[in-house]
Amino acid sequence: MSDLPAASDQFIHVVDDDEALRDSLVWMLESSGYAVRAFDSAESFLDAYTEDMTGCIVLDVRMPGMSGLEMFDELGRRRCALPVIFITGHGDVPMAVSALKKGAADFIEKPFGERDMLRLVEQCLEQERANRGKRMLEADTARRLEHLTQREREVLDLIIAGKLNKQIADVLGISIKTVEVHRARVMEKMGANSLAELVQNVVTVEPGVAAR
């Protein structure tokens, strides 16, 4: 585990109608250094939900009104990327396993130990940080691609196809020197420090580009 349990902008969103359990969870998490937001129902969380929320969700399976599983399905419809840990009773395990198949991060069965919960939370926060970093890199790469000229894009596609400068020059009907200039501009505009980084970033955003 890291020295700091969560980044300063990450929150653990606890959603549980059981006031005693909810308060106990909040106390445990906050005393371990986490920032916590508590909700007494699925509806209250969804009312507060925004796409820029970070961190993870600790969600009870069984609640009056909208259940935890129904809330999870709604989050899926909203393309929520926050990892979800389900809190379950013994009889709820099959439902929790079903949620795992739909993309939930994990589930923990009552009564659970503090160490087990903290381990799951830290795993989810690490996952969310990594996923958010990946999305930011992909968005940055997409923006950079839009600023390439048509010729630079043609050179880029041929680079990704594994063509050498001489081959690119032959395909495009330009000099090798001109290819070198375009290649340098592509590397600069894409913010890539190496050919491998350039190819990896572009293929992540446009998986089909390598097959062109």
C-alpha cells in the first residue's frame, strides 16, 4: 500500500441505508486517512452523481427503494467508471457474483474485518487512478491527432505500418528529407519521446490504424 491511502481528489462513496453500519464504515475509513461521502439510499447517491466523481463506491446490495444492484445497473447506463465494492449478506452472494460478471470490482460479505475492507478499497482506488490516467492520455492523444496536417497524418499511418523513411518517401512521392521533417513534426506534435511510445499511444486510441 502507498503511504497516502488515496489521492487528494479521490473519495469513497458509501451507500447504505443502515445508519449504524454506514456510520461505522465512515469512521473506519476516515480514521484510516480516506475522504468519505455517505449516502443513505441509492436515490440520494444518484441525485448527487456527476461524471467527474473520482474514487470508488462501497454499496450495499439490499436497500429499500432502489437496490444496490439496480443502482449499479443505472450507473452502467450512465457509463460510470468508478469501481464498485458490494456489501452483501450471506444470501446475497449469488447476486454479488452476478454483479461481478457485469463489471463490479469486488464484494465483501458481512460481517467483514477492517483489514479486508481497507485492502479492497485501496485496490479500487489504485484501479481508478490508473483508469483515469489512461483515459486522460487517450483524450490527449486524440486531441493531438486532430492537430496533425493531412500529410503528417499520412506519414504517421505509414510509420505505424512499419515503413522506413525511404519506403514512406516512395509511397508519398516525396523526398526522404521531407519525410524526416514530417516525422520530426509528428513526434513533437504527439508529445512522444520514442517511436514505441508514439505507436502505443495512437494504437490505443485507434486500434484499427495498425491494420491499414
